[in-house]
Amino acid sequence: MERQREQDSEAAMPSRAVEVVSNRIAPAPHVDDGFSSHKKPRWRDFLSHVGPGFLVSMAYLDPGNLETDLQAGANHRYELLWVILIGLFFALIIQSLAANLGVTTGKHLSELCKVEYPSLVKYCLWLLAEISVIAADIAEVVGTAFALNILFHIPLWAGVLLTGFSTLLLLGLQRFGVRKLELLITTLVFIMAGCFFAEMSYVKPPASDVLKGMFVPRLDGHGATADAIALFGALIMPHNLFLHSALVLSRKVPNSVRGINDACRYFLIESGFALFVAFLINIAVVSVSGKVCSANNLSAGDIEKCDDLSLDSASFLLKNVLGRSSSTVYAIALLASGQSSTITGTYAGQYIMQGFLDLRMKKWMRNLMTRSVAIVPSLVVAVISGSSGASRLIIISSMILSFELPFALIPLLKFSSSSTKMGPHKNSRIIIVISWILGLGIIGINVYYLSTGFVEWLIHSSLPKVANVIIGIIVFPLMAIYVVAVIYLTFRHDTVDTFIETQNDSPEPTHMELGPIPFREDLRDIQLPD
């Protein structure tokens, strides 16, 4: 009798049925998905998807990229601007693939790597992903410490510590919702844009030379090829692919073909706008550096700085037009770049650890772990070697990121082109061809940059010949293992089917209207059943 009463009670409940499948909440087939244009204006749908692209764009404006931009402008004026244009166009394609992967599968890249690869491969990929986050954090922490030193004359080692603590405080905004954190990052992006555009308006680089540098590829002058490779390789960061595929999961997307397609389109538009702002800022940095360092009235000291331009010495670029305030304007832009980049780097570390290892620790503990690992090497170098050692540390971290890139990019390209992961939403043949050409091109450039850089260092090293031989015996086999691992990831067939069938869109609206239903709530610490 009691069981009969329970069944009668369930039958009398309102029929708002939802289906929970592998972390995705799907509306019942007879219910309208809430994405209909007659119910909600398209611009409001788009605004609800704004945010992840701006967090992701900070990786293209971090201190490591700014230092590469400054050196490219000082050495070659505007001749390498076309590299930034092509690089950010490539970045838009690759980042859109990461967003589409998260929207379609309901899982981010690290989670898919966990279920797809054997244990040994999975743990190796996790370790490499963590190293990439640490390498990116090093440049961001050091850049922020430089900014604090310029603004408040704080010692570099103290600035490193303050950067770590301030990042943890700002990440506390997560408890109020991810949109608050996205708003903060977006604000910092526009503060940085305002600072560098103000610099550009004072310096006034010739528009014709800037446009020519953007659309006429050239590699003239000594070291142009190496600087172009460094500039291009610094744009795509491996942890950014994990981050973007995870951030889109905080948005409400219905489990329908139309809902998924609309969400992918909105994220593409939003990422395009965010990366366009990042492109303009990079153009401004290169143009300012190129204009000032090519001036005829430079003093001997400024010429020396232009020959070896770094983040802590670049404020002189505006002293002729802004006087004493030049260092303040520059430092504010650098502070916005470093602080926002450290936040996004820590965010990426959370998702990587959660996805690969499925750790259910509290967010503040994950934040503290990722911050501490990045701060320790930066702090040691800042104490021992000062600003010169910290600048070299940024260069080393950029090389590490170039080394790590294939181990995030190849799984993304394979998963987004796989019917076992994306079903009918997988990349078209044209996108598959274009994305693989771009991906292999980026990987080839980075591998070439690393291998030639190592060989050149080995040839010109002041170490004894015995030491060079020992280093070669150790490094060359590791390089062979690296190549074999890249080939393995490229040609390995997917074995795990994780695609979730979507509901067909209703041809006509029904009387019952439900809003879009979220399929992931990780950012609010709500775990859905598997």
C-alpha cells in the first residue's frame, strides 16, 4: 500500500522531466529548449555567453608575450607585425575548437584525456600540463613583480610574494559566481588596452609602415627568422586549451542540435572579439617599441636598452613624451597583464588537476598548490639573481611552453575531429585539414625553434667538451622520445566513445516553456552524478 501511494504521488507531480547523462542535463524531448528566438532576443543569448573568451585572451597578453613584442619592435620595427596577425588568426581557430569540444561533449579537454588514454599516457599528459601551467605562471608572476617594483619600488622578491597572495584573494571572487571573475578580467583587459593605446597615441608610429608590416610578410635583417619564430611560438599556450574547453561549461546550453550550434557560434564571436582586442594591444606594444628604438635622438644608454630590451627596462620607451609619468603608465599596463594572467593560469591549473586526477579537494587548496609551485622558482631566482635572472627565467618559461604545446594541441585536434567524441558536431573536412595544417605548422615551428636553439647553445657553450658530450648524450635521446611521443598521439586511434546523443529540436513550440538548462555546474561546486 505504501509503495502504491508513492507511485501515485510521483504520477501527480508536474512533468518537468530531465535526463541526466554523463554530466549533461538534457530537456525531455517534448519540452522546448528555451533557445527559441521568438522567446528571447538573440543579443541577450549572446551576452549570456560573453566571458570565457576574455579570460582566455589574457594568455595572449601575458608578460611573456609583451616581452617578445617589445624585442620584436626594438629589433625590427614594424616588419614582424604580420606574424602577430597570422598567429592570432590561428589562435582563434584553435580556441574555437576547444570551446566547441566543451560545449558538445559536456566535458573539458583534461577529462576527455583521462578517459581516452591509458594510465601511463594519462599521467604523463597530466604532468606535462602541470609543468606548462607552472611555466606560464613564472612569466606572469615575474612580470607582476616588475610592475610592483616600478610603481612602488618594492623589492622583486617581495613583489613575487605579493603577487601570489593577491591572486589568491582575487580568485576568492569565484564564490560569488564565475561571472564576477570574468568581469574583473575583462576590466583588466580594457585597462591594459587603454594604457597601451595611450602610449601609441603619444608616440604616433607611421600608419603606412604599421599597415605594411601587418600585411606584407618580410624577414629582413639579422635574427628576423628567430624573432618571428619566438613571436609566433609565444602566442599559443597549452594550458589555454584546457582552460577554454572548461570555461564554456559554466554556461547554460540545452541538449539539442540547435542549442549546441548556437552556443558554438556565440563563443566563436565572443572569442573573436576578445582576441581582436588582444591583437590591437600586441600591435600597439610592437609599434611603440619600434618607433622609439628607431628614433635618431636616442642617448647611448637608451640604445643599449633597446639592444637588450626587457620588461623591467621598457618604461624608458615613453619618457620623451610622458616624462616621469611614462613609467607609471607602463607599470599599470604591466600590472594588469601580469595579475589577470596569473588568475587565468591558476584557473587552468584547477581544471587540469580536477580533470586528470578527479581530485575533489576544495578550490582554495588547489589554488594554494598551483600558486606555491609557481612562486617558489620565481622567488628563488629573484633572491639569487635579481631582475636579470628573472628576465632570463621568462625566456626559459617560454621555451618550456613551446615544448609542451603538442601534448595539449594534438589531443584537441583529434577529439574535435572524432565522431566518437563529437558525433555529428565533429569538424568538417575543411576544418580538419585547416586545423591540422595549422597545428602541425605550429608544432613544427616550436620543435625547430627548440632544437636549433639547443644545438646553437651546445656549439657556442663555454663548458668543457666533456660536459657538452655528456649533455648531448642525455638530451638527444630525450628529443627522440619527444618525437616518438608526438607521433604516437598523432596516429593513435580513439577507442572510447563519449558522445552523448542530443534531443531533436521541437518543430513547433509547446505550451510548456523551460529556460536553458545547465549541463555543468563545476564553478559553483555542484557536482552532477556521472
